[in-house]
Amino acid sequence: MTSIAPLFVPTPGAPELLIIVGVAILLFGAQKIPKLARSIGESTGEFKKGQAKVEQELEEYRNDAAAAAPDVETETATETQS
């Protein structure tokens, strides 16, 4: 018998979020929660900066490749005529 994937994934509501926050406070302590949140925010920011840098480099590579492509076609056409 094959299993059928659910059509939607239920998202946690307010009671579930309160339970998650309560467990986090029990595990990490109330003083460490702000530090944990800050470090997660900084990590997210660094990830987005890295992602933007990679996207910029890829765009530059694409532009360089597109600029060089007509030269290759022109050289090939000239070589075949000779």
C-alpha cells in the first residue's frame, strides 16, 4: 500500500508556540535566550551577505560570458571563410 503525501503541512498555532518557548526557556535559561537569538540573527545576516556576494559573482560571470560569446561566433565565422 502506498502512502499519500499530505496536501498541506499544518503550522504551529499559539499554544504550540508557547510550549516551544517554554521548553526553550527550561533548556537554555532565561538569560541565554537573548544571546541565542542575537547569534542566530547575526548568523542569518552573514549568510545573506555571503549569498548576495555569490549571486553578484555569478552575475558578473554571466555578463563576461555573454560579452565574450559574440567574439567566439565572429572568430568561428572568419575562420571558416578563410
